[in-house]
Amino acid sequence: MGAEIDGVDNTTSEEMSWEGTPTPLARVRIETSELKAEAAVPASQTHRLLTTILDTLVVLGAVLGPTSTLQVVPAAFPTWATAGTIAGQLAMLALVARFVHHREEPGPLPAN
């Protein structure tokens, strides 16, 4: 990845450029074939943005994981095995979320 300078940059700090123009904002873009979402926050709030994204993914995983399992499990599959699979999925999600949140530094977030 390289950067080119073609002249003076007239963009303000509030504008968001995804093609290499530095800004004081932390940006996240999520794109799928059906969804496009962008979020920009001051760099001092990046921790909160990433924590919110993680929490959203955990909630989606907690809903979609068991739902997907129930859709693909054959009718002859034992109920205890299905329940165990779903419990394993939820336990793994909880462990990942706890591990990521535990690694974060404790204490108050900056006020800026």
C-alpha cells in the first residue's frame, strides 16, 4: 500500500476519507452483499466502539448459533445431543466474550 500526495489536502478533520487521508476519527466499516454499515468516533472512544461491536456479535451469535443448529439437525438426532451442541456453542461464545473483556484494562475510560 502506498500513499500519493497530489497537492494540499483541503478536507476538514470531520470528513472521513477511506483512501488514506488521516483524520482524528476511528472508523469501522462492515460490508456484506445486503448490508453496509459505517461508524466513526473520536479516536479516544475507540475502546467503546469496539466493545459495542463485540457485544453485538455475541448477541447475534447467541441467537443465530442455536437457531442454525436447530434448522440443520435431523429429526432422528437425540435431543440430549442437540441440547449439548447448543450449550457448547453458547459456552464457547461466553468464553470468548469473557476472554476479550477480561483482557481490557480495568478502570474508567477517558472523558475526551
